[in-house]
Amino acid sequence: MLSLRSRIDSVLYASTIGVTIKGVTNFELNSLKNITLNDYLELPNIRLGKQIERVFSSLIESSSNYSILKENIQIIDDKVTIGELDFIIKNNDTNVISHLEIVYKFYLYDPNYSSIELERWIGPNRKDSFIEKFNKLKSQQFALLYKPKTAVALNDLDIKLVRQKLCFMASLFVPHSLMNTNIPEINNSAIVGYWLSFNDFCKRAELGSQYYLPQKQEWGITPESNTEWYSFSEIRLLIIDSLNREFSPLCWIKKSDSSFEQCFIVWW
């Protein structure tokens, strides 16, 4: 169940995917100093991306070494929004100003999807991919800083002095057979679980295990924080319903030895 502390931790301790863009520095949340979170931070029932954005903003603002100068800056050309910058932040220790983009994604590794390593990371429902997002960041999101209309929106800053940073937080899932295999070109610390077919999920069901299908707003939270669990027979029906809708559910598993696992059960 979603709690403020569990959602904060899901951002604060998230691993970054470890792939770099030329000219862009990877931003790690462990660089924040002396975080004192605002007790009045609220997380209403909003979509996952907005939750992450709100928590991330609060973490930056509550740190002693960074402050937010601007947030969610819409760039408009002839009354049409051509893009949005996530954050303009200032390092309070160095006075360096940066354009910071944040990403919080869930990808599954499909070795058969492509012969190119980084193209093998796809969304749970195969509707998006890491490489698509990565290329969009390179060609559009970070290029947006240098558009003429951006200079107008940021007219109090010298764009030439603004650096660029990316915090690409990721929860990665590999086929169960590859759980103990090093996956090249990414930060393996971001691998948090596995994926498998419904038939294989049923074969792996163990006596005494309990299950929970988190809603999308709960994704990224550790299963240990959950208090609501179901039997295999109960969860099986919920999984079938999701798969019939071509939606690959995330499943948290509490095993009989009180250890936890998380996996996606894919419809494809």
C-alpha cells in the first residue's frame, strides 16, 4: 500500500540506468546533502510520473547543496507548446546552474527483441523502449535548451553557462533464467526482478507464498512495505484478467521464508 515514506524511498534510493549522453552529466540523488523533507509533502491519487516529480522536487529543495530556480518550464512558439524543461537547478556550493531532466521507467530485457544490446530493453507491454526514450532525450529534450524560444523563457539566465544533467532512474527486469547473469552496457544495480510467462509463473508457485499486484501508482516501492497479500488461487484470477486485457502486471511475492521477489507476468 502506498505510503509517503515508501514512495520517498523509492525515489531517493532508485538506481540510475548508467547510460550516458555526450555533453550531459548523470545526476545521482546520493549527491544531495542534509536532506530534511518537508513534513507537509502530500501525494494525492495522481499518476506515477507526477508522484515521482513531486517527490524529486521536494528532495532537491530540502537539500542544503541544491535549490530549484525553475520547474516545469513550458517553451511556447506562436501559442504552441514545443516542449518542457523539467528543472533549472543551482548548486549552492559552486553556483553552477544546470538544466536537469528526470526519468523514472520500468523496462524488461528481451534478448530476442534486437541484435543491438540497448534496444533489448522494452516496456512491459512492448509499447515503448529504453532506446526510444534515450534517443528522444538526446535529439529533443536536451536540444530544447538551445532553441530561440527557450532563451526567451529563460531570459534571466545565460544559456551558454547552463550545464545539462540527467537523472534516469530505472527498475529493470530480466528473464528469470538470466537473474544471475551480468547484462552489458547498463547499471546492473538497477535490476530489481525478473519476468516470465503466465505458464512459467504458475509452475514456479510455491506452497506458502503470498502475492500482490501493485497498482501503477505503487510501482517502484519495495514489496517489503506491503501489508496486503493474497493466495495463489486469488492472484491467479487477477493475473488472467490483466493478461486478457494485454496488460502485463507487476507481481510482488512474499515467500514462505519471508523473502521477497518482484516480477512481471507478460501477455506476449
